[in-house]
Amino acid sequence: MRVKILAIETSCDDTGISILEAKNKGNFDILSNIVSSQIEVHKKYGGVYPMMAKREHQKNLVPVLSKALKEAKLLHLRTKNQNFNFKEIEKILGREPELFKKIIPFLKKYQKPDIDLISVTNGPGLEPCLWVGVNFAKVLSYFWNIPVVPVNHIESHILVNFIKHEILDMKQIFPAVCLVVSGGHTQIILMEKIGKYKILGETRDDAAGECFDKCAKILGLGYPGGPIISKLAADAGLLFCRSPASVKLPRPMILTKDYDFSFSGLKTAVLYADKKIKIKGLKYKKMMAAEVQQAIIDVLIKKTIKALNDFNAKSLILGGGVSANQELRKQFKNRLEKESPNIKFFIPKTDLSTDNALMTAITGFYHKKNKVNPSASSGRFLREIEADGNLRIA
């Protein structure tokens, strides 16, 4: 049985819409996967401003939807004029007036697409941004009379790994240890099966991606910090051998017996070290970038490998924007090949590590039993779906 899923992702500053066709035995066809980035909007501020990101989502969602449907060959003009009552839609989008203005002409112009299910991220994330996506999903669900399923953003970062893998025997995968590491989250999660999770440890303050951004800001490197630090670190050639002039940064909590993280101290150490340097040329910035990156990688690998061993895991699953870091990928791969060659290693393509709606789509597929059906008369059942910026996976 084939299921076409339209997915919506607005948890932070990327507006994503994807259309996925799910077939039997875990096979998937990606019909479209469109992401509209807001990096240029937020770059001059050195970080994401939630209300500004919310406004951008309102501007972007309808154009991104049009592009996604067109790419999937599911965008078709109405063949005849119809009269519609948009009062319920206006009520749903009461706090998104710009989105309301954009969606009405779209709904009048195009007919209902061949979609079986709508999937939407409802948390965790920036709550103003999440609400835009959730309410947009409610409108499409109500107007097109298509069920909608809310999904967890952290779980989506995990399950996106299964897009390109035909998994016939889940017994070979689980239990798995998952490391989700991004700008907002750093968590080690024990996964017993799809839908059953236990958080083993998480950051007590800054997430790893947040630490990258803050360290980059201290060093005057710009935003977002992760890719810039990664590039400079690769140029430095100091990932494994440091000159005597190199700065040695701490590895916070690397020796603790738990699975928790703390990266605020690393950021502070970079700040103090930077204040002592009078001449801050490119060579210095490359050395610091390499040391910052390696400090974060050392802690992530140490804690994750400990969890793999402690819970006799069969697989390691990585996800989140920081998992796009090439040095992190390489060092995890080398460590597993050397010490645990029987551990299956799942890591998404780099463009699927960062936020996208394809991961929302596959998570919606696995949880379609939790779908909410719109009421043909009022859409009242859709009000059960709410955004939750602090939503937990377990």
C-alpha cells in the first residue's frame, strides 16, 4: 500500500516542506524536499530571533508548498470556480495574518493534491516558529480533509537515517544508541524500537551547536559558526598534532560517569584565551577553530561510546545539524571500525542532517496511527494539536 505524505517543518529558521511516497517494506520515494533558509536574515544578528523567524515562515510557507507540489507533479489548477467559506481558516490563522493573506489565493487557485497524510513538527523548537507550521498544517488538513499527525523533531533527526535503508529485520538494529546534536539539543538516547526511547544524557547548558556558534562569534568568524569553524579547522592541519603555540582547551565533563554534557565552560575558556592574544591573524583563528572542534568531538565520542558499551547496543545512530561535521563523522567511523566493528553505524547525508521536512515525513509515516482526522464541519478535532517548544522524546 502506497502512502503520500506532505510534511511541514518550521521548528527554527528553516522553512521546509517535503513530499514522500512510502511503499511496502520500508521503501520510500522522495518526490520533493524543499528548504528555504533564513541564514542571511539572521546572520547580521549572530543568531536566530524567534519572532523574526516566525514572520519569515509566514512569508515562505506558501511559496515553498507550491514549489514542493510542483516538483512532485501534484500541483494542479482548479478546473472550475467554486465558492468557499474561509471563516474557519481565518480563525486558525488568527495569529498569522500574513500567512492567511497568502494561503487564500493559493487554495482558490489550486485543487486538492493527491496526498494521504500531512505530517508536521510540533516540537521541540522555537515555539513561535512551531505554531506557524502547526497552524498551516491545520489549515491544509481542514480545507483538503486530509488527516494530520504531529511529530517530534528529535525523533525526526533519528528516523531520517532510515530513508535510504531497507530495514527488514529490526532485531538487527535495536537496541540502538542515538546521538542527536544540533544548535538547540545535545542528547544521547537509548532506542529500543521506533517510538520507544529513553534519554540517557543531555547538555546541562549550551548545546554543541550553540557552543560552535558562540565560539565563532568570540573569534569574529561570523554566523553560523559550525561550518566556518569546520572549514578553518580543516585548513589548520592541527586536528591530531598541535604545535607548542597551540591553545589547549578543556574537555568539559569528559571523565564523568554519566552521559551528560556541558559546553558553556568551553565557550568561556575560548573567551579567556582569546583575550590574552594580542595579534589575532588567520593562523591563530585556524588553530583555535581546530582546538574548539576537537574539544567538542572528543567529548561527544567519549560519552557516546560509553553508552554503546554500557547498553550493549547493536547500532549507533547520529542526527542533528552538527552531525554534518565531516571531522565528527570521520572520527566516529574510525573509532567504531577500530573498537566495535560489529556496530551498525547510521548517519544521514549532510543535507539531511540539518533541519528539513523529509525527516518530518518519515516520522509521520512511522506514527500515522496517531493521525488526527479533521472534522468536515468545524475542524474542532484539529485543535488537539499544539506546538510545544519543550516537547520531550521520552
